[in-house]
Amino acid sequence: MPMILAFLMFLAQFDQGGNMSVELSKTAFSQWENGLPSDPSYFPIAVWLQNPINASRFKSVGINLYVGLWKGPTEEQLKVLAEAGMPVICSQSRVGLANKDNPIIVGWMHGDEPDNAQLVRDPATGREYYGGPVPPQNIVDDYQKMRSLDPTRPILLNLGQGVANDEWIGRGSGAHISDYLTYVKGGDIISYDVYPVVGINKPDGENYLWYVAKGVSRLMEWTEGKKIIWNCIECTRIGSETKKATPHQVRAEVWMSIIHGSRGLIWFVHEWKPKFNEHALLDDPEMLPAVTKINNQIHELAPVINSPSIDDLVTVKSSDPEVPVAIMIKRYKQSIYIFAVGMRNSPTTATFEIKASSPKQIANVLWEDRAIKLENSKFSDEFKPYDVHIYIIGE
């Protein structure tokens, strides 16, 4: 049997359940009549709680969704978003429900971070203080009510950094990690936020970028793979006067997320220090082009990312056991895609082994203008701290 035919027959044997099959014709969003696009070339890249007046500017840098509207939705906010062609996931308020026929609304959302400590007012004194989180069952009950009012759109639940950061004290009294097993039943899209460089109260937050992947993996586990998982990404100082993730670190956070199962990203672009700026990303001459490039690369690869993953075709071994390299494997149009990211702030060399003989003995490194020759179905590559490499075999 000719080698090329044998290789193509090998690719064809996988199904969606184990994993390598034909490309997806639709995505998980197809189950909602008025939800997000089900086209496999669509990958949601959102921005959090932004003024609709900037929708066109965000759209120009590869953002295709708004999540949250300040004190909204209002009729004016929805009108401005519609004019810009920017869909939104927003609160299921009176105005929101009055616009159930408005296609600009593609989903509903709970209040943000119900798993964190909530403000409580003492009825006797009027004094406010932080108590515990919203009881998980309350979120599930609210979810059922929201679904009954509109079953045609997905419901987004965004959780806080306690998903990944076990040292986080911001969940308040009475909180337990087991709460999340109930919280995740309260939405169709389950998201969370952790900002390792500026938001986890560590002086060396840059050494904890892997928290991003840890939280995504936990949500995948807690939902048993039955929910759509998203997550938020840092790209500004947020509340720090001195620290900000670099474009290289931000890129690593993004691909760590996707490789571990996230299928939607929400950019957090606010900044409070050195002064408040709601849309700080748009004013950042270094970060804005970097985020634009990341967004465009994700859109380019969306059909590949949305295709089934292959769990057992490729293995990877790091030369430094303290620096794991995470991978995601896809097959698209008869090519194998290997998405790889160094998971620690240190260099390593990764050796990849493809568990099938391929007629193509070259791994092209996407966007890097280089290729690596395979020897006995293996190849090695260097990873600087938090490097991301994407390889194509068979193109």
C-alpha cells in the first residue's frame, strides 16, 4: 500500500468520540436559535464591560463580541451596538427581555463573580461589609428562571479567580472549593478570570501564568466536558502601578487557555492605575498591536481549533521535568496541527513523537518561517520561557 494512502486511511479511522474525524460542520452554539454563530470558522473573542461607542474600534482589532453593559442594556446601548454590528451578551433585565427579537443580543449573563464575597448591609446600622459568596444553588435557580424566560440564547456564568487560585481569600466566609461543582450547573457557558501577573497578590506573578490553564482544566473537569468553557485574559495594569503582563506573556496565557479547552476569550481591558481608563488597551501602543495579532491568528485557525481534538496521536517530552510543555492536537484538511506552549517561566527543549508514520517528514512552524525535519516520526524544538509554537505536518 503506498505510504500516502496508508497515512490517509490512518487519519480517516478516528471519530469525534475518540477524536480525529472530519471537520466540524457546526459548533456547540448551534443548539441556540438566537445565540452565537454556529459556523466552525467562528471563535468568540470578547471584551468585558465596554462602552458601545468604542465597538467599531474594538471590532477593528479582531474583537467580535461584547460581554456586559454598564447599567444596561439600555435601548441606546443596543442601538449603538447594532449600528456597529457588534453582538452582545448582557443582563436579562426588563429592557433586555423587551428586546428578545433583537438579533444583536446573543446571550444572557448572571451577575459577575458570584463565587466571591458579596457586600452585605446590616439592616440595623446600615453598615456594609463583605460576607460570603452567593449560595451556589441560588445561581442554579436563577439559571432555570432565565432559561424559562428565553431558551433560545445561552446563559453565561463568569466566576472569579478562586477557580484556579486556592490561596485566594476573596471568596469570603463559608466558601468551599466543592461549591464549584454546583456553580457550574448554573450556566451554558462557564467562564472565569484570573490575572496572574497583576491580580493574584504575588510579587512574582509572572511565574504563575499556568494558573490560567489550571482554571480552564478545572472547569473542564467540573463540568465533565458538557459545558462550553471560556476565560478572561489580562492585558493592562488593571490595579497595579508597576506591573503589567508583556505581549509575550499574554500570548502564552491565550494559547494555554485554548490548548487546555477554552473555546472563547474575554479581554479585560480596564485600568485603574495610574489613572482610570475603561478602554486602556485601545490606548496602549505596545499591547494593542500584539492583541490584534493574537486575535487575527485565532480567527485564522478557528476552523482548526473547533475541530475534534486527538488525544493519543502525539506525545511530548520536555528536557526539563520542571518545565512541562502542553499540547493540543488537531487534524484539519489532512494535516496534523500541534499546538504547544511552555508552561513555566524557564526554557526547555521539547521532543514530539507522532504515533503514525507520515509521508510528510517536515513540521512547518506556523508564522515563524521555519521547518523542522522529522526523524523516525520524531522532532525536537527549543522553547524559551512561555514560548508558543504551532506545527503543521502534512500541509
